[in-house]
Amino acid sequence: MIKRILQLLVIFAFSCSKKENVIPAKPDFSYFPLNVGHFWVYSIEQIHIDQPINIYDTQRYFLKEVIESSYFDETGNRIYRI
């Protein structure tokens, strides 16, 4: 019984460690390049199903988003206006 308690105490003593202070890194937005004038075109397909009267209505269209301008918010982050 005493051996078991000593084993547990040794395990607990070595499993504890000092926590390190980690400084969070600034987010990196280079994976999604944003510049004023860039645009993306999305192909949209929207299906509306009306169950009571069994009507299926499908709409297909393209949506274009253009980065119109940018500004800095109160925390210093750059915000892009679409």
C-alpha cells in the first residue's frame, strides 16, 4: 500500500510543470491577399422548395464582390470595404 502511494506521489511530482508565458503572435493575413480593386466572382445556385404545393424554384446568378476601399479602425487593424 505504501509503495502504491509513493508511486503516485512520484508520478504527480514529475507530471507537474511550470507554465510558460506565451506571447500570442499577430494574425497573418497573407494567405488571402487583399488590395483595393481586387474582386471575386461567385456562382450562386439557390433552390427554394415549397412542400405544400410541390413547387421547386431554382435561381442561378453570379455575385461579384469588389474591394472598394480600406481604412484603419480604432485598434489599428486595417478594414476593407466591399
